[in-house]
Amino acid sequence: MKVGDLVKWTNYAVLDDTGQYCARSHLGFITKIICEGNIRVYCEGKHLQWNSWQCEMVSKAVRTDDK
């Protein structure tokens, strides 16, 4: 994972209207690699910190330096 990549994180600790746990997924762009395992993402208008090992790669950023 690199800066600019689109990742998905799923929160399994969300309660629905009936009080049951359900999953809610969030999409975010990586804006910074903080340290091993931690990334900063831009999601829903906010900068958040996620654990990268809980994320799934959705799309790699297109970079001009990629070969």
C-alpha cells in the first residue's frame, strides 16, 4: 500500500436499529504512511488513522514513476 491508493476498511462493531451487530464498510485514500501497520486516510471528509492490516486494497494509485 502506498500514498494515493484507495482502500476499504470494514467496521464490524456497528449496531443497527435492532441492536444487532452489522458490518459497515468505509472507503478512503491513503494520505500518509505513519508507521508499520498504521496509515492515515481521507474518508468521508475527514482524515482518519486506520490499521493497514485491517484494510483491503481497492485500487492502486496511478503513478508516473511506476514501471
